[in-house]
Amino acid sequence: MDMYFPSGFPMCRGITGLSNNCLERAKRLKAYVGGFLQRQDLSSLCKYRKPRLTLEECLMWKESFEKLLSSKHGLYAFKAFLVSEFSEENIAFYLACEDYKSTKSAAKMPSKAKRIYEEFIGSEAPREVNIDYETRDITQANLKSPTASCFDMAQYRIYILMEKDCHPRFLRSAAYRNLVNQLTVKSAKARSKKAIAARPPIEDEEPK
């Protein structure tokens, strides 16, 4: 089933693909996160978050998008990257769907489904995601009798969008490259310290 994207419209919408209202929201968002976006600095992953990120885990994010999302640090870094590109609605919608599917009470599903639809899919959604019309119509129809799977098609579309477009750009970003460089240096220093500690003590020569 083909997805519909208007001509010239980027998959992960950047600032040029935003309407005036969305542009104003994007400007407020950028002002909120301020210097973080300008620096694209993820060094807090190395210093402050526990357990601390390792080089091995960071490099694992290259293997697949699934491995990136399954990593607590990876998800944090990817969300920060999408915020810097003004497309944070993609991961927000995906995570909202994951939370929705874990809803244990069937009585709560209609209200939760309505909130997700109004926030991400509806015609006046403040964080509208880019899905084709057919998926939008099917999702809207599913809300008449909400089940755990009513957002599955829309969630899959957004997952593929992030996997094919956003994930590769994240791996090419300055933020990710800087993070790998920091962890590489840190790992080399740690190996050097271990090597020095493992050396046998130098015995003094006996006097002749």
C-alpha cells in the first residue's frame, strides 16, 4: 500500500514544510530548549544519566532502528534530535500508541484514543503527523469502536517514516558523531588505565 506525500514535502517535516501556525509553535519550542538545540549537545548522556552510556551501546544504534528505540539512552538522544528538527511529533505519536496499547482498562480506551487522534491525526491536530489519507480514514473509522489495535496502521506508517528517513539522518548528525567521539576518547582512556593497573610491579635490582 503506497503512502501519499505531497510533491516536494520532506518525510520528516523540517521548518520549510510547516504552516504559519506550526511555524510559530516550532519557534516557541526552539526558544524553550534554547542553547541545547544550537549545540546539539548530548554530553549529558555521558556524564549525568545513570547507568551511563557506553561506546558499545552507542554504536549499537547503527545496527537497526529497533535497537535504537530499545535503548533508554538511544530513545533520549533520538527524541532530542527530532526536537532539533521540529519533527518531534513523530516519536511522540509512536510512544503514545505504545502507551495506548498497554491500556488494561477497556473503559479507558475511548477517551485515550480520542485524545491521541485529536492531538496527532485530526484535521486541526496541534502535533499532526504525516500519514496518507487512507490510513487517516481507516484510523478515524476505528475510533467508532476503539480496540488496542486501532492505531496500528498509523503507528506503522510513522515507524517506517522514522526508520527510513529520520534514523539515517540522526546517525549522520553532528550530535551523534560528537557523542561517538566523546565515548571513543573516554573508552580509550579507560583501557589505558586498566592496562597500566594490570602491569606487574617493577622489581628493584639487588645491589651488587
